[in-house]
Amino acid sequence: MTTALVTGATAGIGAAFARRLARDRHDLVLVARDAERLRRQAAELHDRHGIEAAVLPADLSTDEGIGAVERRLSDPDRPVDLLVNNAGFGLKGGFLDAPLADELRMLKVHCEAVLRLTAAAVEPMRGRGRGGVVNVASVAAFFPRGTYSASKAWVVQFTEGAARDLAGSGVRLTALCPGFVRTEFHERAALGIGAIPDWMWLDADRVVETALRDLARNKTVSIPDARYKVLTGAARLAPRSALGGISARARRRYGPRRGD
């Protein structure tokens, strides 16, 4: 039986990954900050699907937390076959509205943790000649919108570059770029989600299904749902100045993003 490690596993897309992978008979290593919530989740997945679910409480905005997950990914006696880098968060307002310390913490989680954990995972995967990594980004990566968008754009570019470097090794990497997904993150941030049109919402379980299918097909960038593919395709062709105006209007109308 293979093992998957999922960060940000207790809610939203991370929880959807955990459910789907457990259903597909993968053993799990569940990573998040809330140890008690992790234990409840692990027990539920074990009882429902008969898989082994280990918990690893870790705060990926700290070196200690990242280091703990790196050590688990590098353990030769307990190989990890699939890494899902899902942990992340958003900040309210535009640039300079949030404290600089929070902006730096976001970069730590979205960029440094993704870099270090991907490196820790793919080295032994390459040695075994198989394995996969899903780095959760966002459609925000294609629209200039402050640190959140910039960090998610980095995730996409990093994943594409790493995938090229590892071509032929048996290790596959996919950057998942969802749009608005119905998760508790939007509720926590009090975003006024009623203003977002129904057509923009995606289901977390379907997002995960698409991501795993695209990973199996060795597709480097996964954009769930044809509507968002059209939007991101248009964004790649539009002038950067126009995209900046669209992002600013979206922020005023819909509020800031909170995680994925």
C-alpha cells in the first residue's frame, strides 16, 4: 500500500485530498497545526476506509515545522509516494494593508515550505523511480493581486521548472490552480461570499478528482473546470495593465481570498 502526505489536511481542499486518497486505499500522513483535529480526522479515515493514518502536527510558517515534515518525507524506512503541498492562507486587503510580518509568513508557507518539502520528497522518489507531488496554487497566480497572487505564481513556475528537470525520472509534479472552492476558509475570513456568482464556485471533491487525474496524465498545470480554463487562458493573452484593473475591481467587489 502506498503512502501520501498531505499538508493543510484538516479542512477544505486538503481534507478532500485526504478523503479521496483514503478511499483509494492510500495510507496517510496528515499535517496541520491543530493536533486534536488531526487525531479526529485520522481516526475517522481509519475507521471508514481501513487505512493507516498518522498525524504530524506542524506549523509550516516556522523552521521547526517545516523541518519536522522534511524529516518524515526523507525517512528511508517509511517512504512517501505522493506529497500534496496544500497548506496556505490569505490576507485581507491590498499591499501595505497587512503587517509585513504576515506577508513574510505567507511567503514562508507558500514558497519556502513548498520548495523545501518538494525537495525532501522528490529526492528519494527519484531514487525509487516513481512518485508524485501536487502543489496547490490558485487561478490567482494568473492575475496580479499582491503577495498572495505572487506567491501562487511562484508555485506554478517552480512546479513547471521542477517537472522539466525531473522528466524521465518517474516523478511527476502538478500545480493545481483552482478558483473559488466552497471551504471554511471563506467563512473564516468573512468575505461576503454571497456576492460571488454561483457559477464561480467549485466543489472540493471534484477539484481533487481533476488534480489526481491530471497528475496521472503527467499534466504539469491542472485548472479544474472549463470556465476557469477560459478565464486563465484569456488572462495569459491580456495586457498586464488590464489584468491589474480586473484584480483591483474583483478585490473591491468580492473581498480578499482566504486560502484555497
